[in-house]
Amino acid sequence: MKDHYEFGKNLRRILKAVGMSQAELSQKTGLTPAAVSQLLNGIRDPSLHTIVRIMKVLPVRFESLVKIR
């Protein structure tokens, strides 16, 4: 399992806080449902492009999504 930056954990927490489902995130960002699932489960780390797409949909800052160690 990757999730080096705790992205999946943070994204899951934010989705819950704003009341958005995985399917809604997928639809609004244009990411496939499989890609969203992989991100949430820490199977893959997001590209910068993917992070920007998510930030356009969710009211979050970069630092809220990615933990820099």
C-alpha cells in the first residue's frame, strides 16, 4: 500500500465532512470510479494534476490533502 502522504485518509475524511460520496467525486472530477477508489484506499498516490482536479471540486487547501513529512 502506498499512500505515502496520507492522501487517501485525508480525502476520505474531507469527503465525509462535506457529505460527498465517492461516486459524486468521480463524476465531478472526471476521475473514474476505480481511480477514486484506489486513491481513497491508498493503492496509488495522486498526480499533481489529480490533486488540482479534486481541489477544484472540494473546498480544501493542498495542505489538507497531502501530509508532507
